[in-house]
Amino acid sequence: RLKSLAAGLSPQFSIFMVNFQMPGAPAIIMVGYWSIPSSSSSHSIERFAKLYEKFSNLPLTEEKSRENEGGRLPSDDFRNQRLKLLPIIVEGPTMAKKSIDGAAFLIGQKVTCRYFKGSCLSPAGSISYLEVDIDIGSSQVAYKSASLVKGLARALTIDLGVCIQAEEEWELPELLIGCLCINHIDINLAVPLSEGSTVVHDQMSFPAYMSDAEIKSTDERKCDSTLFDDDDDDDDDDDDDD
């Protein structure tokens, strides 16, 4: 899947992936992909590209507190201090809206995030990628909120923005890496993740969809997506848009 995503890009772009991991029986995986330009004639996008380059190219100094726990960085790592999510429940029950109040937050300060870098070949050359695995089960508070949302999924429309927090003047204005629209998904229609599925690295990465902010506008809301689960007994699916 990663190779097919890279096939349509030039080396002036890289791929940014966010892998939301929800434990359970079955475990649910949802992955978002965006293409990131390395430069632009737009001054604000040029600033963003510079900030993203710093975000993605810093060495990954891993914290391996437990066996096979690759990719985990300390909480004071630049990435964990800057990666920000902006969730808004557009439509849904009041209890869900209270659980996710719409406030932006630094995800690396709330749950364990693991980072993986690499590259793959496309017809135009080598395309780099950065993947962030968000372990929702690493926080009891996050897990309870996500479990509530999961149970009400068919009644919810959620807009989710991803950005890098700006803290210096040259980093402004803050620009979104991308957006997802999770619209009334039916968990029961999910596609099981087979044992033969390709992984991006030696941990876990499960392809779902690419939401290319350079091509699709958030108003079009036409990006297809698929939820995957780890267990062949049950399935999940989803309707995400950019």
C-alpha cells in the first residue's frame, strides 16, 4: 500500500502517516495518510514545510523501557511536544460531545506515541515517510473516551485535524497537515487484517487510505477510508474524508 501511495508522488513530497491503535477484542486500527510538500511559492506553506522538515528529520532517540518497544520517544522530545490533534464532534449525542470537548491537545503528552521513518521507491525516485503510532490504550482516560466514541460510532460525525504546534514567530501561521471526517462509521463492516498484510516496519502499520491535502479540499469530503481490525472474528469499517 505504501508503494502505491508513493507511486503518484514526486520526490518533492513526503508521506506523513498517523496510525490510531485502539486495543480490544478485536483491536481496531485506523490509519491516515497525507502528502507533504517540501517547498511552495506560498510563504505560509514554505514556513510550514520548514517546520515539518525539522519535525520529521530530527534523530529518533528511542526510549526502550520494555522489550520490543521500538519507536517510543521521551515526553520532552520535540515531536511529542508539538504534534497536536484538533477533534470536533459535529454531530452526535451530548455525552460524546462532553467526552471530546473540541479542545486541541498535544497527543504525545496524553498517550504513548511511537515514531518510525523510512523511504520507498516510486517511478520518480525515493519518497520518504514518517509514521506516528498513537497507542490509545496507553492512557486509561483516552481509552475510556475512545471506547465511548466507538460504541456510538454510527451516530457520530467527527472532524479531526492534525497539525504541528507553532511556538516561534517564524512557525506561524499554524497550518493543518490534514483533516479526517469520520462520518457515521459502521464498525461491523470493517475489513479484517490478514496475516499476509504488508507492514511498513517491524512493528505495525496497516494501510487504510490516503487523504491528499494537495489534491482534495476538505469541502469535497470524498476521500475513502477503511478501518482494519487485528482479529478475523470481527470487522470494522469507516467513512473518512479530507
